[in-house]
Amino acid sequence: MDILQWLENWFLDNCDGDWEHCYGIHISNIDNPGWLVDIDLIDTNLEYEHFDTIQKYNNESNWIHCSVVDGVFKGRGSTGKLKEILNIFYEWVTKVNEESMIEK
């Protein structure tokens, strides 16, 4: 499945008439230049899940940093890293969901 289609589905799955009024997904650019991705996790099944910060720095034009801070997945990266940021979020969500299925 295409990563954007998956993200659209994740967003829709979390829309409950309330969540989308206070929370959501924000994708923007930064002036490094690069990308900024914030995905609100509060009131989702990910709110209390652990995320290991990912930080890769090769040079000013090839870097990525993803973390969870105060209930928000924060992905930052150089140009060309937007898809990788979204894939990191996807892989984490998939892992959390698989682990929760095993526990049930």
C-alpha cells in the first residue's frame, strides 16, 4: 500500500468526531531546507507506547531525526526524507499493533 494512502487510513481510523477537532497530522517544510512532520498521538492507541528516537546525520543535506515528545511523533529530515519519515512512523505503528495482537 502506498504510504500516503496508509497515512490517510490511519488518520481516518482515529477520527471519532472529537479527536480530529483537537489533534491531527501536520506536514510542513523547514528552512534548512527539509521536512517537518508532527502526528498527534494523544487519544490514540499509540499515546503511551514507547518510541526509540532515531537520529541519523550524514551531512547537512542528508539527515533525519524522529522522536516522540509530549504525545506527538516528531519527524524532521532533509529534503528527500519525507517518505522515510512517514515510513518510520508506519513501521512503528505496525510493530505496536502486531505486539498488541500477540498480547490478546
